[in-house]
Amino acid sequence: MSEPTVENRRPIKSRGSGWAQGSARLLARAGASPNLISAASVAFAVLGGALMALAGMSGPIPHGVELVAAAACIQGRLICNLLDGMVAVEFKRGSTSGAIWNELPDRVSDALFLAGAGACAFGSAYPLAGMSLGWLAAVLAVTTAYVRELGRGLGFAADFSGPMAKPQRMAALTATCLIAAAEPLWRGHGEVMLLGLVVIALGTALTVARRTRNLARALAERARSAN
């Protein structure tokens, strides 16, 4: 595991956008460290996960407000994930502990958001299913990163393949929160969050399987080349 470099960073189109470049430049000039930005991503996850959990116990209006705010926290987390790497790489502000801060906060954030979604679905007609799906999705999300880093530890390029890598998971969870925020309009009781978690869990399981298959093929190809 190493600090992000141009070669091993997740390909993100918005990295080249004017707002991202300008924001990273401002943060670098202000002396903000990439590690601090990474820590801010966890703060967004703590707040977002708590808001989702509260939404599962709230009345119709607070329910909607809390889920919209949780969706904003998800996007705040992703912006932090974008900017910490840019400040570290483009503006040369990385540190010796950057490798830890590059990965560990992401795993914590994934678990907080998805467990929070499960807690929100706990208020549905299928409470145990909601909690189970939330924690299953969280474990699978951590596993996708484990397989990617296992491959890197074995000397291969980072595998960011989907279909439910981090950007897709967070996009799906954002959409789920926004749709679920309107659920009281049709007198729903957590079904939207349940369905969203099913989609995220299934897609993330497929991602784990795909990355594992890619790694097995790469190892087999290396063995053939060595013979």
C-alpha cells in the first residue's frame, strides 16, 4: 500500500475540472494537509450515517430532511476523497503516513454510510433484513478494497473495476437516499432503502468476484511467463 501516485490513482474525470483544480490549489495554499482532508471525509461519514439512522425513526418531514442531508454528506465525502489525493500528488503535500490516510478512512467511511443505511431500513417492515443488508454491503465494500490492495501487494496495477466500485456505490446510495426522502408521499415504510441496499450488496459482491477473477488470471499469466 502506498501514497496515491498518478499511476495508481482511481481514474476520475472530475479531477481535471476547474472547480477541483481550484479547490485543491486553495487548500494547498492554505496549508491543509491531505491527511486532514481525509479525516474530514470520515466526519462526513459519521454525520451521514447518523442522519440515515435517525431518518429510520423520524416522522415524514424530518425523515426527508435527514435523508437529503445524508445524501449531501455522501457527496462531501467523495469531494474530500478527490481533493486529498490532488493535494498530495499535484501539490506535493504528501506525508510519510499518507499511505494509511489514503486507505483507512475510506474503509471506515464505507462502513459508516452503509451501516447507517441498514439502520434506516431497520424502521421498515423488514427490520432484520435492513440491518443485515447494511452490514453485508459494508463488509463487501471493504472486501473490494482488500482484493485491490492484495493485487497491488503482489505487484500488479490497482484494479478499480466495477460494476460497484466506490464511486458507483456512493452514487447508488445517494440516489437511494434522495428517492427514500420522498417515500412518505406514497406512504412507504423503508422499502426504497431496502431495495437500494439489495442493489448495492449484489453489485458489490459481483465486483469482489470480478476483481478476484482478474487477480487469479494475472497470477496465472505471470506463472506462464516465468516458465
